[in-house]
Amino acid sequence: MKKAGREKISILFIIALIILVISLGIIIFRVQYGMLSKNQIDSEEYTYDSYYAFIAGDDSDFWNEVYEGARDYGEKDNVYVEKFGSDLATGYSEAQRIEIAVAAGVDGIIAEGGPKSSLKKALKKADEAGIPVVLVGEDMRAIPRISFVGVGQYDMGEMYGVQATALSKKILNNKDNVKITVLSSSSKLTEGEKLIISAIRKVVSSDEDLYGRVTVDSYPIGDDGLFSSQETVYDFLMEKDVPDVIIALSEEHTVSAYQAVVDLNLAGVCNIIGSHDSDTIRNAIKNEVIYSTVATDTTQYGEYAIYAMEEYDKSGNVSEYFAVDNIVLDRSALTTEVER
């Protein structure tokens, strides 16, 4: 009897254990299913209508601000804009990031144009994959982009020219001639740089007080990063006749020229007309190391890029060119801002 009783208890224990295991299994399943359902709901809530890749050649403040303008504008229309490749551990070139974006099947690519052949090949792959491309900064006619967003290079050159004219007149109070050097991205000027320099020369030479007394040339600095740019500017200022005026066409070149002039004690000897608007540049203007800067509306830059992509997506047609506004910031303009 005792043996039979023990066997009965064992059977009941096994049955109870089985019921417990089944009950736990049901509870775990329900919890997991509930979590899965919640994740599915969350993912549906954060589904975007379009996914665009933003790809620039460098990580400067300028392009970060353009990206922020594009991202914020896109969010209003349920468009997700990713600064593509920014979270990758390994540094990839602009062309490589474009190829990764193509492989990822993004809905559109916003990319900084440039002369590199690798960049052209990557953008052509995007077109072959049916991915629309909006170029920003520099246009590339050989690329079947749907639109270009940038500044009017000749108009910008005229703005630089007006600043150079005013500055040259001040310098000519103590000198017979003025030498102006435009810092270029390479020894072979881009089409945009050619237009800017042409406009500067035209504006300066059209002033009767400056005719024959001002020369405008260019010097290649490159675009391989801030450190390399600074080294090249240092070498230029130490080895060449120091120009009376340096015109920098990018944020990177502006900061490099500013740092070199300060370190070499050339403030007041070599004057700078720069590009972009940042705290560093504003402080340099206030301290009269930088004479003025031509600043582009970076928010507008990004907004136009997304607008162009959306218009193309809706109608299949879009304006070929969107011109971004520029303003000149000098010491008087900054003083006026403070007074307001």
C-alpha cells in the first residue's frame, strides 16, 4: 500500500509539474507576443513616407547646418533624412557612401558635387539604380541629377568684389598697389571658382580709383581637411610675397587663413575676406582680423534640397536650379545685430 501511495503521489507531482510548465509557457508566449505587438505598433508609428541619404564631402559646420536644415524640413512632411555614413566606425569617402546608399535602396540622394572621377561613377550608379539625385554646393553637368541647389557663383563673386573694392581703397591710403589672392580648392580651378574670380576682377577693375592698381590671382590650398589646409596656408604666407588681401571661398580655408595670420603676426598686414558664418569667424571679425565674410543661408540650402526631391517625387518634374541667398557680415553688421 505504501508503495502504491508513493507511486500515486509521484504521478500527481509529474502532472502538476507538466501543468506548471505549460502555464509558464503560455505566460511567456503572451508576454513575448505582447512585446512583439507593441514593437510592431511602434514601428508603424515611426514609418516614414520617404528615406533620403544626405552625403557631403566633409564634416564641417557648414554641411552640418545644411543637413540640419534638410532634416528639419523633411520631418514636417514625414520624410527621414539620414546623414549617411556618420555612424560608421570606418571613414568612407563620399563616393563610397553614395555606393552604400545605392545598395541600401534609399529613395533619394542629396550629395555635394565635385570634380573627382570616383564621385561621378558613384552618382551614375545611383541614376542607373533609379535613385534620384539632388546635387548641392557644386554642380556636375555630366551627372543626370534632377536638380541643383547652390549659390549663384557669379553673384557671390560680385559680393566678394564689392568687399574687396572697399578694403582695397582703405589699403591704398598707405600703398600704391594691392595684391589680392583667392584661395582655391586645387591648381585646376573649378567652374564655380572661375566664375567667382572673374566677377571679383570685373567689380574691382570697374572702379576708377582702383583701375590698374589691384591684381587678383589664385593659390591652390586643397580640400584634404583643416590640418592640411592650415599647413598649406602657412607655407604660402612664409614663402611667397604676403598678399594684402586673402579671399577664402570656404569655411575651412577661412579658418585656416585666420589661424595662420594670427600665428604669424600678420594681422593688419594680410586682410581676410572669408566665407560662412560661425562663432570663430564672428569673433575674428570683431577683433578685426577678418574684414568680412560672405555667409550662405545654410537652412535654406537644406530646405531647397528636400523641396526639390519632394517635387520630383510628386510630379516627376522639378526646377533645374534653386539659388540660395547670401549675406555679407562685417563689423558694422555684427554691431547692428547686438544693438537689436
